[in-house]
Amino acid sequence: MRRLILIGDGGHAKVVRDVALSEHRYELTAVLDDRYEEAGPGTDGLLRGPVKLARHMLREDDGMDVFVAIGSNTIRRKVAEALQAAPERFALLIHPRAVVSTEARLAPGTVVMPGAVINAGASIGAHGIVNTCAIVEHDCVVGSYAHLSPGSALAGGVTVYEGAHVGIGAAVIQGLSIGAWSLLGAGAVAVRDIPGRCTAVGVPAVVIKGRND
Ligand SMILES: CC(=O)SCCNC(=O)CCNC(=O)[C@H](O)C(C)(C)COP(=O)(O)OP(=O)(O)OC[C@H]1O[C@@H](n2cnc3c(N)ncnc32)[C@H](O)[C@@H]1OP(=O)(O)O
């Protein structure tokens, strides 16, 4: 069984940890987060320590992989890039009760939460989050560092560009795109393409502001 370092010890990481354990492919070894200044055992016996330990641990142990379990798309990218690890050292975590087509492609560093459905021809980029019960219909293309929140739905052939966040319960009708690093608000319905680096809300979704983060 390979060993796994989880980076991040917040709410999202709790759920990622459940997914990792439910797959029985990994033995969880360490939970690293910059809230910990020193390395030491946590109450659960796992190593706790700052994120900077990860690079050394990965270098020293070929049987160890890593997963960046940080909910913020921008921070997840920053931390994943700083690790400078080969793509295959980033775990791909899929909950056993997610439904993923054999004709879908998922990149390393991505997590698929329970109840999510990813249909044929869809692809999910690296370090994505397909959250609880999200639906990714056939032929969708989801970029790296994107987050599809719980209960969100992409109809067929939707493109979600890098770093975009589709809010909880939001929907995108077929063939449209959500621009890079944009946020589609909770419960919104996109009926037109949403440009990059903006926040759009409502039904139908309209852009309310730009985003610089
Ligand atoms: C497991 C997990 O927890 S995964 C995380 C899932 N989380 C989400 O999906 C959160 C998505 N975030 C949202 O929907 C947020 O409300 C945002 C990002 C759209 C807006 O947040 P902010 O940038 O802080 O804007 P703010 O709260 O000031 O709202 C701006 C205006 O938009 C309205 N608004 C905000 N969100 C929405 C929404 N989802 N739908 C409709 N209108 C909205 C506000 O009422 C406000 O209107 P007003 O100016 O007339 O008063």
C-alpha cells in the first residue's frame, strides 16, 4: 500500500481524508499544514507539521504520494506548484460511491467526492474538486484547479476553464463555458458563456463584479 501525505487540515481536508481512506489504496502518513510550526505526532498518531516538510518526505520515500486538500483554488495551485513534484506523485482520489465513466479522463491531484457522477467523454484537469453529488455530463472539459461544488451540474459539452468555481447547486446549460478563475455563485444558472475572472450570480446568471484573487 502506498503512503500518502495530505496537505491541509481544514474542513475540505476532512472530507478528502474520508475519500482517501475509503479507497483502501493509501495509508495516511502525515497531515501537513502551516498552522503547525513544528513536526510531531497528532492525537491520531499521524505526523503533523508545516507544509515545507512535504518536499523532503517525497524525495526520501518513493512509495509516498501527496494530495493538496485545500479548498481555495488559488491557494491549492500555489501549494501544488511549490511542491515541484512529478505529476504521478499527486494522488487521484475517487470515492467508491462516485460514478465515473470508464470513458472519462481524470488528472492527478483531483478528488471526486461521494455521489458525484462523471459521464463518458468528460475530462477533469489536475488538482480539481468534483464535490459531493456534482454532475459532470458527457464531453465536459474541466480545467486544472477548478472546483465543482456540491450539487452543481454541468450539462453536456460544457467547458469550465482553469481555476473556475461553480458554486453549490449552480447549473450550466449545454455547450457553454465558464471562464478561468471565475466564480458562478450558489444556485446560479448560466445560460450564456461566463467570461474569465468575474463573479456571476442569479437565474439567469449575470456578472456582478470582476475577480483579482
Ligand atoms: C463543501 C463546501 O462548502 S463547497 C463551497 C460551496 N460554496 C459556494 O458555492 C459559495 C458560492 N459563493 C456565493 O454564492 C457568494 O455569495 C458570491 C461569491 C457569489 C458573492 O459573495 P461576495 O463576493 O461576498 O458578494 P456579496 O455577498 O457582497 O454579494 C453581492 C451581491 O450579490 C448577491 N448575491 C450573492 N450571492 C448570490 C447568489 N448566490 N445568488 C444571487 N445573488 C447573490 C448579494 O445579495 C448582493 O446583492 P446586493 O448587492 O443587491 O446586496
